[in-house]
Amino acid sequence: NGEQLVATAERPEASSGATLAFDAVEIKLTPGSRSSDVELMLEYRSTRGAQHVIRLPGEAEVTQVSIDGREQSLRAEDGELTLPVLPGEHAVHVQWREPGGAQFRTWTPEVDLGAPAGNIRMIMIRPADRWLIATSGPQLGPAVLYWTELVVLLLAAVILGRTRLTPLATWQWLVLGLGFSTFSWGALAAVVIWLLAAGAREKHDAAGLTWWRFNVVQVVIGGLTVVAMLSILAALPQGLLGTPDMHVTGYESGSRLLTWFADRSESSLPAATVITLPLWIYKVLILSWALWLSFALLRWLPWVWQCFSSEGYWRSRREA
């Protein structure tokens, strides 16, 4: 019929865009006294094979690299680690050591993946000999609630100092609370209730009480004294020998394990920072506070006894 069909086939050009993306990233920092160990775990997807460069801290000494569980003989040069990228989904595990351990300000390493990344977890292990003061980093991460509680403690000290139920001034209430607040709020509550109850016993006109009500008040004061002394004796070793409880809360975080989460980064990983002090500073402070408390109790106990014994120690039914 004289008809003719001409067909031309061409290979389509690759669409523009990234060929490599990291679906999950986890970096874990374990600071020591003089050096820090770091682990970087990557899960990536790639549409083609290539060589990809990851930029690590310049002083990083790579100790191990594994891809899909198989160890590779790769080393970083001038902070650049070249990884063989394979098509498909794969996992990379990199370990390195860098100089410099835990300091006043410790932060996660600066790592540039050279490609977009999502689901980023940053983990820092607080050394046992460091006192955690504060944290910063991505919004989803640990928070030190102690400083908020300290503001409440300051307001409570001001209020208690103005009640005039006890001979304690505002600064004495504050010092008392500062010591207990790092290891036992329960012991602090027991001591505060004990002192306030003794002050109320002295201020209240006990002569107008019936014999049985008077005796109940005496039993309560005596019981609170025993509870307060036992609370102090039980809590002090915990404060002197333990570590301060800074009431750390947040995303998968605790007093030693600190974790942050970021949903995405374009290339460089976000940074997380902690501020710590040597633990011996806390030990010196809590020991000084314990000595202050022991001398303070020598002054408070005679006052409590005076409150307890005013208007007599006990009343019989016949005296009513």
C-alpha cells in the first residue's frame, strides 16, 4: 500500500538530582580523659556505583570501617574518608579516635556526609567522673531540669524565710535546699516539715489544747524528729559517695546517656554540646555542705527541744 513506518529509539537522559541519600545516621561519642572514641553508622541508598568522600575531623584516626558487616581496609587522609558506594541499600560502620577527652564544653564531632541525610541520632556518653551542668543541640534531645527546680527552690526559701516560724533565715533555707536537691528531695521535705512543725508547736498556744490533742501533737513532733534524723543519716552517704542527680529528661536520655534527634540535614551533621565539670568539684561542695549541716543541727536541735518542751512534755487525763 506504499505506507512506511519509521521508529527512532533513544536512551532517556538521567534526571537531574542526587544519586545518593542517607536514610539513617547515628553518631556516638564516648569521651575519655585524654581522647574520645567515635562511631558513625550510616544507612544509604544509591542509584549508581561511585566513590564518595566523607569529611571527618582533621585529627581523626580511623580504626575500623565495615560495609554491610564486612571489614574494609580504608583510612582517612587529611580528614577525608573515601567510601566505595554500591547501587541499592547498604550500611556503613566507621570507628575512629580523636585527641581530646571530656572538657568543660564537649561537642559531637563535625562530620560532613557530602549528601542529604535523614533520621539523625547523636549520642554522647557522659563520663562517670564528670558533673553534667547543661546540654544544647537539636530541639528533640535531653534537658537538665535541675535549674528550673532551683528557681522554685529559691522562691520557696524566700517564702520560708518570711514565715517566722523558725529561726532560719532565707539564706539558710536556700543552703539547706541546695545540698539535698542534688540527691534527695524526700529528705529535704522531711527536714522542712520537721522544722515547720516544731515552729508551729512553739507559736501555737498549747495551754488551750485538751490533754489528748496536746499528746497527739507531742507524738507527731517526736515522730517527725525521728523521721528527719533518719532521712538525713540515710541520704548523706548517697550524696557524699554518689553522683548528683540533675534530673535529666528528654528523647531517650538519662543521667549518662544523652541522645538527640534531627529529622534532616543537607550535608553537615548538626552539633550537640554538653557542659560538664570534674566530679571532684561536686564532692568538695557536698562535703562542705555536710559539715555546715552538722553544725547547723547542733543549733537547731536545742531549739526543737525548747519547742517540744514548752507547756510541758506530756499531759495525763487527770490534769485535764
